[in-house]
Amino acid sequence: MKPFLRILLPSLLLLPAPLKGQSLEAPKSVIAGLAGVCVVADTLSRELVEGGITREGIEAYVRLRLRESGVTVLDPGVGAPAPGDPTLYIHLAAILTPGEERCTYTIRLDLMQTARLERDPSLPPIHVSTWGVSGVAFHGHGWRQAIIDDILAYTDAFAAAFTAANPPGAD
């Protein structure tokens, strides 16, 4: 191998990699008419919690960003659930290098709603994903902020889809 390649290739691994993702393109009709959404983050690994990323923190960031975007955030513990029980579910999984210098992670946001199987309506309703976005990224130093930034970028994508399907004042 050429000497400059022996230096260049390993150094590329130290650069932050932007989140690469894909989205589940859903028709506006699956979001239209929702009064708002509940926000629930998945339980995180011990390494993430010890690294300063918590479930409660993620939920707080996402709730705030949704409210700032004009999306009503519903409280799952108060009153009757909204029709369809719309829940924005956040999943984060990560692998940290020893010493927490680098982190590879995957993020997935799903709008979960209650649905029934058309072929057998006698079955109980199930919670299914009707909108989603996901991606994988690798970051060196600064990975904690990169995770939060990426979650908020996906939250912005959801908020844009939500407001497009539920324009303000269109009641």
C-alpha cells in the first residue's frame, strides 16, 4: 500500500460521519386529523445513560421541539387517550468504543397508531408504525451532541409532515 494511503485511510475513520437515513413515505392521510402525539423514548443502554444520554432527556428535547413546531404534545397519563393512540416512538441504540471516544449509533422515530386487521376485525387492535424515519451514524468526540442533533432533525421531519397534514387553522 502506498505510504500516504496508510495514513489517509485510518485518519478518515476519525472524522464524524453524518447520519444516513431513510424514511417511510406515508400518505398525509395517516397523519391528518391527529390532535397531537404522545412522545415515548425506548429504554437506553447503560453505556448511553452513563455517557449522559437519558430517556427522560430525549423525551424532553423532542417534546419541546414538537411544541415549538406547533405540534400538540399529548400526555399519555392524563384523561382518555386520543383516537388511535398516536405515539411518536424514539429508539436509539449505540456502540461506544472503550473510553467513549467514538460512537456508532442508530436512531429510529416511528409514529405508532392503533389499527385493526381488515380481514378479521374481531382481533384486538394493534399498535403499528404509520410513519417513520431511521438512520445510522458514526461520530468521534462530540457524539453526545450529534445524537441529540440527529434526533431533533428527525423530529423536525416529523413536525413538517404533521403540519403539512394538519395545517394550522384548518379545523
